[in-house]
Amino acid sequence: MGRPGIRELVGRAMIDREFLADLVRDPALVLAEYDLEADERAAIMQAVARTGTRSESERARDLQVAMMKRWAT
């Protein structure tokens, strides 16, 4: 059985606050556990970087919104 993919990552980021905080804090480390396409990985890294100087909780919410817009359909 392979590593989880983008659907699992998005789902977990929506319901697991600790996981989401880890994703915002160190996306490269968290994403290493997932089998993602290059464009999926790039989109998440871009969404995390785009949140800039906002608080960690605001950055987490922004990342959730970006992920939902792209993959939760």
C-alpha cells in the first residue's frame, strides 16, 4: 500500500488542527509523507508561502481555504 495522496492530506488538514499547524509550520516535512504530484506539492507550498506575516492560525485558515478551493470538489 502506497503513501496517502492529496485527498487524504486535504481531508486531514480540514479536521486535524495539530496536523494543520504542523503543515503551516513545516510544510516540506509534512508533505514528505504524502504521494503528491509536483503541481499539488507546489500549490500547497505556494499557499503556505503566500500567507506571509500573518499569525499561524490565520495562515492555517488561509491554507485550508486555498486547499478547499482547489481540491475539495
